[in-house]
Amino acid sequence: MAFLIKSMVGNPLKGMGLGGGEEKTEEATPSDPAKAAGMTREEYEEYQKQLVEEKMERDADFLHKKAERATLRVCLREKYRLPKSEQDENMLQMAGDDVDVPEELLKMVDEDATEEEEKDSIMGQIQNLQNMDMDQIKEKASATLTEMKSKAEEKCSVM
């Protein structure tokens, strides 16, 4: 009877750490990480070297990408006559002179430049005129003309 009660109550409570009276024996973990990974010592060392090399390559690629972005920002700052950034200058010095702007970013900048050139051209201005209100333009022109006449009459005694 005691066996039946112990098996019914003891097994569900065993997971909670209650009852059962049996002590858990933990397996000793190997102190050598190579054995824990299931490799020989040489394989484990080679694996660690590969990990370090891959990390160095990723870091170098990341720094190169950051330098490319900094180069693009410097170009844009020069184009729009914005103040220079010390952070970008430092990034370019760290990366060296071999950094070029990626082709995709150059295409984006060139597209923006052509759009701006189109807006600055005569055709772009004509298209902007189509969108403007002609009454408003007439009012501005007449106001400017009357203002110029009044200033001319103040300065010139003949008029």
C-alpha cells in the first residue's frame, strides 16, 4: 500500500523537488571546451581561429561601409555648402584614401542632381508657372510696379 501511494504521489511531486527521497545525480560537465563541443583539441583551435578571422572580416566590411557613407555625406555637404562634420572626417582618416562612394548611392545622387537641374532650367520654370495662380502673379507684378513708381517719384523731382 505504501508503495502504491509513494508511486502515485512521489512521481508527480518529483519534478517540483518535493518528496521522492531520491537525490539527483548531475553528470559532471567536461572541463575541456573541445570535449564539450565534441571535437578534438586541434579541430576546436582551428574552429576558434576561423571564428576570429570571420569576425575581423565582418568588422572590416562594416568599417568600409561606414566610410563609404561618410564619403557620400562629405560630398553632399560640399555640394550644398553645409558645414563639415568632424565625425565624418575622422571616419575617412581611419578608413584611408581607398574609399569610394558605392555605385547605388552615386546613382541616387545623380538622379537628384538631374531633377534639380530640370527645376532650375527654363522648362522647369515654365512648368512651375503652369501650377501658379495667374491672378496672384498679376497682383504681385502690379504691386511691384507701383512701388517702383512711388520710389522713383520720391527720388526724382522731374516726375
